Amino acid sequence: MADYDYDVLIIGSGPGGYVAAIRAAQLGLKTACAESRETLGGTCLNVGCIPSKALLHGSELYDEAANGTLAKFGVIAEKVSLDLARMQAEKDTAVKELTGGIEYLFKKNKVDWLKGRAAFQDAHTVRVGDAAVTAKNVVIATGSSVTPLPGVEVDNAAGRIVDSTGALALAEVPEHLVVIGGGVIGLELGSVWRRLGAKVTVVEFLGQLLPGMDGEVRKEAGKVFAKQGMELRLSTKVTGATATGAGVTLTLEPAAGGASETLEASHVLVSIGRRPNTDGLGLEAIGLAPNKRGQIETDPQFRTAVDGVWAIGDVIPGPMLAHKAEDEGIAVAENIAGQTGIVNHAVIPSVVYTMPEIAGVGLTEEQAKEAGKPIKVGKFPMAGNSRAKTNRDTTGFVKVIADAETDRVLGVWIIASVAGTMIAEAALAMEFGATSEDIAYTSHAHPTHPEALKEAAMAVQGKPIHI
Ligand code: FAD
Ligand code: NAD
């Protein structure tokens, strides 16, 4: 590839970009990855998946010790106290180790890390900081950032009105955290601060939490979080928020319109979604325009409309999930190398890492019905699962949605303490085109939570054992 500096230049080192870079290098392509952040790993490793899971784990341990779960099993932890600085430090260590791990993998695989902000000059020339770099193929993996809410100005440094990045770094437990948006980030980070002692109010525009998930799961999630003590203000919108020295005054209105009211908070988290990063990328220089939602459209092989330019991850349509970005990273590298890289977008699991966890893969019951498919649904409560009963974590259920004619599994939805782990089996089964009978007749180790998936699959035929 004498004419170019690189066979492949990837812009962005998140789960999409770094995985694409490693795979491309593994396939013998001369590869570089440009990143404007100081460390590798993108949103996920620096300010997303990893730090949020560290705080979810730490706060769960605290909650178990402080609020009785340990005591129920005879583990008496007296005078439990919170050292928030230490919890934050442990989170920072996890982030440092994981971002450092990508640096190690880049070195091991001979991927060049180009430090600086990248912008196209033409389809094969990208300015990274002060240098111009040429590449036969350029992959846009620039990810996404927080969607701003008009009238509510985020100031992470001041620490009163924050986005997810600010909410991951609070130095004090909020007295009253108002979360704007009852989606994944709002519920995960709301759970962290509730467990650590904050009063948490979630203001959600829609009538239910967690848009995109199965209707029954959304309803149950509402009950679960309310029972845990979160105040849920559904069908309500925030029209403004003003930070005062000591707190924040919000104005709220019914989503359908009506009289406004004020709400006082010590802190506010804005978590109303994320939008693709394309600003300053020089897309106009290559004649590539984002769609109405700001996303870069691609074909199923991740080619954009411009020859030699590819795109993956949060910046293209589809769920904004790290594993989706990773899968696309592998596929795009394989396609660039002349292989056949495919991502089955119909089978991408999603997980909300609250307690209990909430997970799903495939179609919701509503989507299956809308598609006009005759369906059979099997449900099994975690209260009927022996391991959940033993562990005293019986909240939730497993729901299997199957095609009524072929019995092929169309979707699986789970609320359970370990739903995120359980959903992997459902995804694998669906990837192999399994029927509910296939799952029902697969031996599952006893006593384990996944037995509830087997029983829900048996319930599709109307014959579970333990209810
Ligand atoms: P990103 O990870 O956003 O990475 C893009 C990178 O490109 C960034 O580092 C950015 O600095 C860089 N960049 C952008 N523009 C340029 C430029 N012009 N030049 C150079 N570099 C550039 N997903 C999950 O699956 N599980 C989770 O548990 C989870 N938790 C999350 C928690 C939070 C709080 C947040 C905010 C997100 C979470 N996500 C989670 C979503 C997940 O982080 C994203 O889906 C994922 O990071 C997308 O990967 P990506 O590679 O497309 O982009
Ligand atoms: P989201 O789309 O999950 O939720 C945003 C919520 O805000 C929605 O329920 C929406 O109805 C509500 N909303 C929008 N405007 C509003 C307004 N003005 N007032 C009140 N409510 C309003 O977005 P998010 O929670 O910000 O997460 C962003 C992305 O990050 C998601 O796409 C998600 O996939 C990803 N993420 C994933 C994980 C995970 O996989 N565990 C964790 C965190 C983030």
C-alpha cells in the first residue's frame, strides 16, 4: 500500500474503533487509530459502561451491608459507613486498568495510536492534530455525546446540574437528585445514588420507564423502582432548571401540557439520550451528510456513501451499545480485508445493570404483534426458581416470545438479579434459530437462575414444572 500511510485509519478508539483497529491489524492491515481523548477506550471505558458498573457494584455492596441483606444471612456488619472517596478511587483504578489494557493491546498488535482530533481533508486524507495522514480506508467510529436539554444547562465542574460524566464523579452524595429521563442512564445512576443515601426523583416524559423494552417489563420496572424508594414522575417534562448556590430549582409540566410546578433538588442529572458525534469531522469535505437524526448511514457492510469511508458504532443507526459497536468493529475490519463481516442486528441483547437487572433480546411482545406474527408467550416468575428463592432475590420474571406456527424464539425478556448473564443464553439460542422447545429440552444446571429461562420456554407449551 505504498501510496498511503495506512491501509486503515480508524477515527475514535471506543469499543467500535479499538476493536476494529485490533481486528484489522490481526488481519495483516497496516492500521492507525486517531483519538482526541487523552486515553483509549472511548465513552464506554472512560465515562460510560466501566465507571458506571464500578459504582453500581460498590453501591450495591454498601446497600447490602447497610440495609439488611447481609444481616438476613447472619453477616452482621455494624456501624457500616460510606467512604465515597475510596469508592470513587476504586472506580478510577478500574478505568485506568482497562484503558491501559487497550494501550497494551494496541502495542501488541502494532496499531499506531495517533493523538489528536481528526478531520477529513478528503476521503483518503485526515488531519490529526497538526499532521495529515493518508489511508486507503477510513472508519468513522466517533461515537456519541449527551443530548442537551434546552433550558437546563449542564455544568459538570460546578457539580449541580450534571450529565452522566458529572454524575459518575460526584464528590458528595446528593440530598435530592432529580433525574431527567427514565432511561438506562437515569435508572442506573439514579440507583447508584439512591443506594448511597440520596432521595431520587425520576422525571420521565413518557408514561413508562425504559422506552424500547417489552411493555410488561417496563411496567414491572416501574413497580420495582418505586418500591425501592425512587419517586417516579411519569408523563412529565422538565421545562427549565436554575442552579442556585445550594441547589437547583426545576420547572415541570405535564407532558401533554398544563399547569407548571416547581421542584427543588440538590442535584440534577440530565439523561435524555445521546446523539452521534459528527461535528468538526469535516464530513462536508468528503460530501457525506448525516441523516435527520445526525447519524451516518451505511450499507450492511458498514460502507458509507463515500468510497473508502466506513462507519460503525454509536455514530450509525441502531442501539447505542458497546457490544453492538464491538461486533461492528470486527465486521468492518473483516470487510475491509476482503472477508465477509456480518452483524445480526436482530439479535443484540440489551441490559440495564440495576438490581434486579433488566435484559432483553429480539422482539418485544408489542413489536411481534405489530409485525402481524401469531405468537405464543411463556412466562416464569423468579419466585418459582429455587436458586433465586435460596438467595432471597425473587423479584422479576422471564418471558419467552415464540412464533406460534414455527415455535422459533422471537424475543426473550428478563427481570432478575442476574438477567444480564442469563440473556446470553437466549441470544445464543436465537442466533442458532432455536425453538422454545430447544431451550425447554436443554439441560440446565440446578440450582441456577437460568433454569427460569428453561421453565419460561416450557411455559410456551403450557407445561412448566415449578408453578
Ligand atoms: P465511543 O465509545 O463514544 O467512542 C468514540 C471515541 O471517538 C471517543 O473516545 C471520542 O473521544 C473519539 N472521537 C470523537 N470524535 C473524534 C475526532 N474527530 N477525532 C478523534 N477522536 C474522536 N453500553 C453498553 O453496552 N453497556 C453499558 O453498560 C453501557 N453503559 C453506559 C453508561 C454510560 C454512563 C454511558 C454514557 C454509556 C453507556 N453505554 C453502555 C453506551 C456505550 O458507552 C456506547 O454505546 C459505546 O461507547 C459506543 O462505542 P463507539 O466506539 O461507537 O463510541
Ligand atoms: P435513553 O434513550 O435510554 O433514555 C432517555 C429517556 O429520557 C427516555 O425515557 C425519554 O423518554 C426521556 N426523555 C427524553 N426527553 C425528555 C424530557 N425532556 N423530559 C423527561 N424525559 C425525557 O437515554 P440515556 O439513558 O440517556 O442513555 C443513552 C444511551 O446510552 C442509550 O441509548 C443507551 O443504550 C446507552 N446506555 C446503555 C447502557 C447499558 O447498556 N446498560 C447504560 C447507559 C447508557
